[in-house]
Amino acid sequence: MDKIPDNRAWWLVLPVFLLVAFSALIPLMTVVNYSVQDIFGPGQAYYVGTEWFKEVLTDERLQASLVRQFAFSGAVLLIQIPLGIGVALMMPKSGIKGSLCLILVAIPLLIPWNVVGTIWQIFARGDIGLFGWAINQAGIDYNYTGDTVDAWLTVLLMDVWHWTPLVALLCYSGLRAIPEAFYQAAEIDRASKWAVFRYIQLPRLKSVLIIAVLLRFMDSFMIYIEPFVLTGGGPGSSTTFLSQTLTTMAIGQFDLGRAAAFSLIYFLIVLLISWLFFTAITHADKEK
Amino acid sequence: MRQTGYKNIGITVYILLLLTPVYWLLNMSFKTNREILGGLTLWPQNFTFDNYAVIFTDPSWYNGYLNSMAYVSINVVITLLVALPAAYAFSRYKFLGDKHLFFWLLSNRMAPPAVFLLPFFQLYSSIGLFDTHIAVALAHCLFNVPLAVWILEGFMKGVPREYDEMAYIDGYSFPKFFIKVFLPMIRSGIGVTAFFAFMFSWVELLLARTLTSVDAQPIGAIMTRTIGASGIDWGVLAAAGVLTIIPGLLVIWFVRNHVAKGFALGRV
């Protein structure tokens, strides 16, 4: 559909602009302000220019948590996107069974994040949790509070449990929007299941998948509450992701300048990657 | 139909795996603390409602749910009210800076919350809104409004512009057209948007906890109280957790058909 050029449309957008600007720009400016100062307490702040930025870029603790973060977000996307598509393909297309599946699959999404952490904290325990107990019974030594690999895998498993439903729901609604005629045509051509998926379903899922990848990337990159409740970032710092490193720095050590400088860099990384995805979306829209 | 058979088995297995952790929470909420810590039992041996009784009889507990529901509802209403006209503008008109504005809106979902908490606290304290429902509702607009505009715009693009033009020829004014003709056509979109706004506001805790202290404290923050001198009160914690799932279930029950009809209707 061609859009009409009309600058009066700004009046319709203005409420959103003002509302979001209020909650976004003022705090952002405050953070920028922190990032160029050394703050010892109220009224004791000194301008330090770009010193924090230089220091932060060479900080090994931050680099380590950045690497952990990329590994985590990468694993999240690699597992959740294919699994979500698979689940969406298996869900019944209509009727009461379809509705029921939809509701059951959505349950993890509706649980507050700290409760998600709490659920897994108990569920994965070796003594009173079903999951931890079952793994131990199977003869595998598993202890998420002591072993770094176990802890990492538990956080990943929790995230897969928590967020794959979002990908599945998005793909499910995408699949439902494919007209029946497409499938009939494929049947006439005696297309294989794989061909139907590859040449009919997957291309039509493209735009929902971009939304799914974008949302999952942004949210997994900022994961905070769930691992904090589950493992507290440990053992050691094996599950301390970026947000938590930042929070410890800003609130725990009151190292505001450094934390602010780093969160700006953090913001830019997310922004850059999201911009690439976003350009992909608009590009895909243009092609049609 | 062997294909369908495999699919049914697959989805059943997935849903069972998905529900096991939730069952474990439910299971625990009906146990006494002694039984929880005593060892592994697959179902409650001494079935008890005591944990729920604690929550329903103590105002400091159940007020947490009321507070959460209050700010979530305010947030959903504000989100829809501002996002509907904006999404209409984005779906119908080209205007100065539209693409940049759209991306800027989306970028607000990407700000790492950790360091923005302190500025948020200062901002809302300075305008006297600290510890009110409206403060949390406004703060949650930061990530809900952009998403709402995005989803609604997709649905609105699916409605041909001929409808708008016909309504004008029939003598409808813009507000009348928008409310009487246009909104009913994107009912599904509104349902889906309301669901997502509800969901993200209901599960968020960091901002909600930072902006409240007593009068508007969300249930998530109150749950941390179960960690007392004698250790964690697991039973009550589990019961509180189970109760946080119920409002979400009600909401998705109401919008289930809309979600099924296609979140991405306009985009696919």
C-alpha cells in the first residue's frame, strides 16, 4: 500500500513521542552525565571527560562478561528459533485442541521473572527438585550450585523453557496466516513435506521470525533477574551476565561513572545489532 | 494419518516437559515446609491449604497482587490509547522522520535496565510520583508502547485504505470513522496488543521494585520477604508463585482466538 505524504500525521504520533521521550530521554541524559564524572557522593562530582570510557574498554572483568553474554545469546538463538518453529509446526491448526495448546504453551511467558528463577532454583536442586534428582538418579553428577558447567547449562535450559513459547506463538500465528490454497497447490504438485516447509512455510514465516530473533536477542542480552535468582551469578562468575556485572558496579560498589560509561557502550552494541535486523525487515518489506 | 499421530505425540511431550516445573511449584505449594525439605515426594503427602491461607488472610500479601494488577491495568489502557493513533499514522502516512522515529521507539526496548534504575528513581521522585501505581504504569510504557505501535501497525496495514476513503465519502468525521469503523476491524490486533502489554508489564520486576516502597509494591517484591531469620518459607513462596500465574491464564483465555488469528496478520 502506498502511503500518503502528510506531515500532519505527527499530531497522531505526538502523544507516543512525548510519553516515551519523558521516560527515555531524561534518564538517558542522566546516564550520559554520570559517565563523564567521578562521583564520590552528593555534591562531590568531578568532570573526568572520556576517562571512564577508556578504562572500561580495557577492563578484563567486563570483557569476560561480554564474551559470556555473546555466548549465551548465541546459544539462546540457536536453540530457541529452530525449536520454536518445530513446536509451531506440531501444534493443532484449529478447534478446542488448538486453543488448549496455545494456552498451555503460553504459560511460561506469563510467570513473573523472579518466580521463573525461583521455580528453577527448586526444580533443579538435587535433593528436593525433580529435575536435579532425576539427573542424579540417571548416574550423572549434577549440581548447579557447585559446578560451573552445570550452572551455565541450567541457566540456558531455564531460558529455553521460558522463552521458546514466544517463538512458537509467533510462528504459529504466522503459519495460520498462510492461505489454504498454497497447501492445495503443493499437494497437486506432489511436493514433499520438506519442500512444503522449505518453499511455502519458511518464506512466509520470514517476517515473524525476524521479530522473534530481534525480541529474543534483545531480551537475552539484557537477562538479569532469572539468573540472579537461580545462581546469583555463580559459582565464581560463570553465570554473571552483563546486566548483573553492571548492577553490582552501579549499586553494589556505587561506581556510577564507570557503570554509566559501560552501559552506554552496552546500549550501543544492542542498538547496532538491532539496527542490522531492523534494516533486514524494512528491506524484506520493500522486496514484496 | 501417521503424520498427525507423530505431531500429536511430539506436541504432547513438549507440553508435558513445559508443565513439569510448573507442576513442581504447584505440588510444593500444597506441602508443609517440613515435607518440602524432608525429601522428594511426587505429590503432597499431607495435603494442606495453609500456605494459601497465609496469603489470603494477610493484607500485606494480597495487596501485592492488587498493586500489580492496578499498575498493569493502567499501563494497558495508556498503552492502547496512545499507540492506536500513532500506529494509524505509521501505517497510513509518510511524514518527516517517520522511519527514524519508529526505530527510536523500538530502541527503547534495548536500554539495559541496570544502570537506568537510579535515574528513573530520581526522575519519578522529583515529580512526586514515587511509590504510586501511575509511576510504574508510566515507566512500563517505555517498553510496551513501542511494541504496541509495532504490532498494531502490522494489523492496520492489513486493512485496505479504500475503507478510510469510503467512510469519508459517507460523511464520517475522522474520530467517528476511527472508533466506529476502523477499530472493530482490527479487534484481533487490539486483543493481541493488550495481551502483550499485559504480559510484559506483569512479569517485569526491576523497574516496578525500584519505583515503589510500600503503597504500590508489586507482588514480586513482596515475595522476597519469605526469606526470614529461619530460612526461606518455601511453601508460602510456592503458593505466591502459583497465584502470580493465574491472572495471566485468565487474560490469555480471553484473547486466545485473536492470538490464533495471527499476531503478524499484516506482515506475513
